[in-house]
Amino acid sequence: MVWLLCAILAFIIVILMMPIIFAGEIKATKDRDPAARNNVEILLLYPGLHAVICYRITHWLWKRRIPFFPRWLSQTARFFTGIEIHPGASIGKGLFIDHGMGVVIGETTIVGDNVTLFQGVTLGGTGKETGKRHPTMGNNIVVGAGAKVLGNIQIGENSYIGANAVVLKDTPPNTTIVGVPGRITKQEGRKLDLLMDHIHVLDPVSQNLRDLHKRVQDLENMNNRGNQESEK
Ligand SMILES: CC(C)(COP(=O)(O)OP(=O)(O)OC[C@H]1O[C@@H](n2cnc3c(N)ncnc32)[C@H](O)[C@@H]1OP(=O)(O)O)[C@@H](O)C(=O)NCCC(=O)NCCS
């Protein structure tokens, strides 16, 4: 009987401590979701927060090489939240998962600080790799609903990945990536692709080739003008 009372007391203390232990995650939710009203609502109604809390526990157990239990716990959390975070993933501070359903974060994923994921996001493998096979995400990244980031690739910090994009290659910091396969449309706040449609999206390499082509044309024009003037 005493043991039961102690267990209930410990449980209540842990619940009361939640707002302190997970202050970073609660603040992230408040800052990034205009619909979030107060801490109680956030603690009770946000499956993204529940999944992250559960992940912190499973990751702690995973690092101590506890067998089976961390994965069982993460699958249980998936059952209730629709969000699957492998206990082996490394996740920084202030992760905010909005709506949540269908989010998958693979075992060797590394997520920086202040990252936002919407529903349906996969940070996964291509299915062809072993070892480090999931993405490394920098700080301050927003990944839109349904986007897939696949393989052992690096996504630079302060980036936006558009809804439903499929990103398969490294991307530099401060970029916006949209489409399938993902293409950079904005870098350092500058539009790279003025003729963008959902299929014919340029990438930085073709942009550089275009610039080079234009320079060669300019040089040829200059040369022609010089020849004409010398003929006169
Ligand atoms: C990509 C995104 C972050 C916007 O980033 P941004 O840097 O402000 O980019 P812009 O809005 O200037 O768009 C740049 C270009 O990409 C296009 N674009 C934007 N989002 C796109 C997407 N998801 N897929 C394809 N193209 C997209 C725009 O039409 C624009 O094209 P244009 O240059 O021909 O006009 C945003 O559109 C997005 O997808 N956010 C995800 C939000 C989300 O998932 N919400 C779910 C809430 S439940």
C-alpha cells in the first residue's frame, strides 16, 4: 500500500515538474503556434509535445543501452500520437511538431535546435544505405507538411523546406527548397528561379551554367563590337 502511494506521489511530482523540465518545448509550441493559448492546454493537447517528451525518455534509455524497452515505449507513443521518433535519433532543443500525425524520424537522424516539423514529414533513409542513413538538419529549419528528407544528407541552417517537397541532396544554409525532387528557389533571401513552375525548377548548378553562358555571350558581343570599330 505504501509503495502504491509512493508511486502515485512520484507520478504527480513528475507531472507537476513537466512545465519546468520541458519549458523549452512548451515555449517553442507557444512561440510557433498562434493557436496555442496556455501551458496547460499545450501540455494536454499537443501530440507533438507528448512525442518529444516520450522521445527524451526513450533516448535516455537508448544511450544507456537498455534493450527492447526504449523501442517499445517509442512505438507506444506512436500508437497514441501518430509520430514515430526512433530512440537513437539525436534531437536538439526546441523541436516543435505541429499536428504531428504521420511524422517519422529515423534512427540516425540528427536534428538541430529550434526545428519545426509539420504533419506527414519523414526524416528517413532512401532504403539503400546502411550506417548513418538519415539526414542531418541544422538549426532553425521549418519542414512543411508532407515533405520527405531522405538519405544521409545535410540541410543547412535557417532553411525552409516546402510542403510536399522531396529533398535528396545536401542544401546550403538560408535556403528555401520546394518541389520533387527538391530544388533551391531562394538563397539568402534572393529568388534563384524566376521562371519557377512545379516541374521545371532550376538548381544552383544550372543557374551557374546560365550565368557562364551569358558571360560568354557578352564577351563575344564585346569582341564583335571591337572588330567592327577597328574595321571603320
Ligand atoms: C516553401 C514555403 C516555406 C515558403 O517559403 P518562402 O521562402 O517564403 O518562399 P515563397 O513563398 O517566396 O515561394 C518561393 C516560390 O516557391 C513556390 N512554392 C512555395 N511553396 C511551395 C511548395 N510547397 N511546393 C512547390 N512550390 C512552392 C512559390 O509559389 C514561389 O514560386 P514563384 O517564385 O514562382 O512565385 C511555404 O510555401 C511552405 O511550403 N510552407 C509549409 C507550410 C506548411 O506545411 N503548413 C502546414 C500547416 S498545417
